[in-house]
Amino acid sequence: MDISALGSQALNNARFDIKAPASPADGGGAAFADMLEKAKAAASPEVAAVPEPASPGIRKPAIDRSDKLYEQCLALETFLTKTLISGMRSTIQKTGLIDDSFAGKMYEDMLYDEYAKTYTKSAQFGLADLAYLELTGQRGKIVNNS
């Protein structure tokens, strides 16, 4: 039960009680404070003993950037970035700079692979970090970007 709800209930009861003082000048503030103290004392122990949240510094995850799993997460981020770039490229017109032959398409695909690798390394999208945290069971913890 919420203590503030008990206070409003006591206030509503005091408003309709003819014997209760109507204004703070008449001692209404002290009477209301007494009612709040009584409500706190009558509150259940689980309401009074709310645990404090844990310090955020305790729960920092560790991202091992030399781990094989992290390398696979980077590969996933690179693949998704390449898929995004290729999808965007298919929406614009061809200029004729790269021909439509098999070799031209292969060159264009390799070019997008390199673009994706460069973007993943330099832009730091953070998808690899999130995937690593999820796969290692550290999701929901504060990320340490050092």
C-alpha cells in the first residue's frame, strides 16, 4: 500500500470530520502531520523496507574485443551494413561506370564489402557490442565504452 494514498485518505476523512481543524492556523497542519505519522506506522513492513537500487558502477559489462565471439559479432554488423548499403544502391540509377557483366557485378559486390568493413570499423554503430552483450548474457547492464 502506498503511504501517499494513506495520507490522501486521511485528508479526505479530516475534511468531512466536523471536529477536525479546517485551517493550518487552527492547528490543521499539525493534525494532518499526526495523521500521516499514524498512517506510516500502520503501513505494512514491506512498504517501509524498500531496497535501495544497486550502484550502477557494480554492474558494468566487459566487452572483450579480442574474443572470437566479438569478431563474429563484428562480422554480423558488417553483413547487416553491407545489406543496407546494397539495398540503398539498388534504388538509384546505374551510371555506366561499372558494367553489367558478371565481373562488374562481382567488383561492385566486393566494393560494397569493403565499404561495409570500413563503415563498421570507423562509424562504431554499436550493433556488434549489443550482440556481444546479448550472447554473453550481459544485456541490460551499463556499457563501458573504454
